[in-house]
Amino acid sequence: MNTDYNRSKRINIFICFAMIFVCLGFCSANKSLFLAAICDALGLKRTVFSMSTSCRYITTSVINFFFGQLVLKYGTKKLIGTGFVFLIIFCLISSLAAGVPLFMFGEICAGIGFSLTGTAMVGCVINRWCPENKGTIMGAVLCANGIGGAVAAQIISPMIYDAGNIFGYRNAFRFIAAILTVTFVLVIVFFKENPSSEAVKTQNTSDRKSKAKSLEGIDFALIKRTPCFYAALVCIFFTGFCLQGVVGIYAAHMRDVGLSAPFIATMSSITFLVLTASKFLAGVMYDKAGLRITITLCCLAAIICMLSLAVTSTSSAGKTAAVIYAIFSSLAFPLETVMLPLYAADLFGKKSFDRIMGIFVSANTAGYAIGTPFTNLGYDITGSYFSVLIVTAVIMLCVTIIMQFVITKAHSLRK
């Protein structure tokens, strides 16, 4: 029993890693590279096109709100497989679309796909199979986003910025669809459904001394009457609003200030390589130092990355600022991936974990939906992203302060 359990656990961890590597690394991490290319090729305003991206985030937000119920009814394997199918459809539609309506439909498909193959699903699988060292394992799996993003940036950037083909982005989408199909087959063949209760009980008994937070937790009926729960939702919403609003435009901003496509691709690779380490280290830091220290450092990194991107230019100092952005943005990104399942577990415990995690991810992606159009609206009004980057930095400072009170109150309630 224990041998089979451990083997299945290792397989599922690997499948989750591969899923994040492809789905987030190839489909999502480099979306900023597509923004200017698509708008230039089709003659679209960036604000108008970003509305299609908002469809993705709205869809993801709605589905994640019901994530706990979906897992309970259909199980993890069926949902993951469904997610892959919708992501493949998204890539194929995006490779054919010639106007905003079809891009919107494709992004709705992407929203369904990401909600079933992203952070919430990984948190669900790891929570079931890995009762010990959740933070470290979660970080190790989710750092696949950084590795996948770094690899994808070098592969698809030449396709997108093909000098002889303004529609090179279409070939990039088709290539990603092929990679998704291969990974989908791996999931269908090798992924295991939830472990038996007996196996989990045995594993939990052997790991009692683990530092992972294993309390039973608080009923959702009590949680939803607690002000700190809603304060956490607001902070998580604005974290997604700011971070995705920035990551969605950084490549376009660098291009606008005169930086070359190879330099931008290099910055993308640096971002994702550092992200690989930062997500793993965020998980380890959580296990060792706790939630408060981990999120404070990540929030401060977010503020630094936004301010540095604002002053990026073609001068030596401006290029240095671009490198600072690439590094510190990676240190901030665990706030919207690794930390979401850890928020749910640490603040309110295991009892309502799936439901709380789904709501947290829903709030985060709702922030995505508004953040990206907001930053592009700032561009269309002022002709640059400078002002809006300063605004996002101030918002993240407020989030940093408020979360200190949320953690104190939630831990007091939990005790």
C-alpha cells in the first residue's frame, strides 16, 4: 500500500510539474510578447485587444469560485483533461482569429483551461497527496512556470517577431497547441486520482513532526462572517490587479521605449529563470519562516519591480532598471501562485481548504481581468505606461501593510 502510494505521489507531482511547465509556461507566461505583435498585425488598439484577455480572467474567476464543488463532483483527472482540451482550442482559435470577437471566444476557452490546470488544481492535488512540506513541494512544482516561460521565450519569440511575416504569432500559437496535445496524452495515461483515505492516514501519521500547518481548520460558515477574510480577498484581488497589469505590458513598454526584441527576449528569459528559483524558495521560506515574512518580502519585491520598470529606457541606467525589473518581478510572482494555496491553508486551515483556495484564486484572477485593461487604458490616455506603473506600486504598498493585520487577526481566530 505505502509503496504504491509513494509511487503514485511521485508520478502526480511530476505530472503537475509538466502541466505547469506547458500550460502556464508556454500559454500564459509570455502573453506580453503577443500583445504588440497581434495589435500591430491587425491594427487593433491595445485597450480594445486587452478586453479579450479580460474575458480569460473573468472566466477563470467564475470557475474557480466553484472549484471546490467541481472537484468534489468530477474529480481531479477529468477536470485536468478538460482543461487541456480547452487550452488547445484556445491556441487554435487564436491562430486563426482576425478580429476581437474571435479572440474573446478563444480567451474564454483559455479561462476554462487555466482554471482547471493552474494554481488551484496544483494546490488541490498537492494538498491531497503531500501532507508534509506543502510549501516546499508547492514551490518546486509551480517553479515549472518559470522554467517553461524561459524556454518558451527563446522558442516562440523568433516565431512572433519573424521579420518576413507579421502574422508569425499564429505559428507560435500552433506550436503551443502541439506541445499541449503531447502533455495531455501524458496526463490521460499516467495521472492518478485521489489517494485512498487509508493511505493518507498512514502518511499523515508518519509525518506528524512536519512543520506543515495541519490543523483541522475553521468552518466556512464562520470564515465568511469574518472581516479578515474579506480584507484578504481585497488584498489578493489588488495583488493580481497590479502584478498582471504589469506583466501583461512589460514587453510592450520596453519596446515602446526603444529596447530591441533580442534584449526584451533576454529579459523574459531572466525573469523566468529567476522565477524558477523564487517560487521554490518562497515555498521553502514559508515552511521555515512562516507566512508573514514570506509575503512581506514578495510584496516589497513587487514594489521595486514596478518602480524600476517605470524608469526603464535605452540608457545604461535604463537598461539596468530593466534587469532589476526582470529579477524583482520574479521574486514577486509567488504572490499569485505559490502563496494562494498557502494563504488558504495557513489563514483558515484544512477543513474548507478547497473552497477557500478556489475563492482566493477567483479573487486573484478577477484582479487580472481589470488590471490589464487598466494599464493599457493608461497607455492610450497618456501615451506611456509610466504613470500607471507608479499607481500600481502605491497600491502594492497598501497591500503589504493591510496583510500584516489580516495575518494577525486570522491566526488569532484560528487559535
